[in-house]
Amino acid sequence: MSETTVNDLGLTDASCACGTHTQSRANQAAAPADGATNTFRVLGMTCSHCVASVTKEIGKLARAEDVNVDLVPGGVSLVTVTGAPLDRTAVAAAIDEAGYELVAES
């Protein structure tokens, strides 16, 4: 007979702030999204690298679930973010971090 030893590494602590340990992955996937759509105009993007940079930075924002970019090389590109309503100042900072400029609302 073999004996199995289980070492608890504390990785499934229900008090963890990430919240993934309190419900199954199936339940998480079924949770409804806020579904808000935020559209921003961004200046200075010219290529797929620009798209990737902006997508990455905006994707780091809390409640930004999906980021899509309609690239207009050398013009004003449209960035659509699905999730919850986003703070424009936070989006501007993320776009600036990526190296581009959020166009002022008109």
C-alpha cells in the first residue's frame, strides 16, 4: 500500500481578495457583465504595435472586460471598451502610459 501526503499551501484560502476561491469557475463564467460600452478617440496610433500597447494598458483598468481598436493610421482611432462605465481620467492615463493621446470630448 502507498500513502499519500497532502501539503496545504494555503492557495485556496476563502479569505483571498481575488474572490476566485468562493465560487466555481462555471459560476464565474455565468456571472453577467455590466455590458456598458465606452468609446474613446485616440490620436497618434499608426500600426498593430500601437493597437497592442493601447489594448494592454486599457485592459489593466478595473472593470474593462474587452478592448477593441478601430485603427486609423495617422488619424483618430476609435477604442471601444466593454465592461462597466470607465473613469475618463483613468482611461486618459492608460492611453498616455501607452504613449498616445486621448482626444478631448467635443
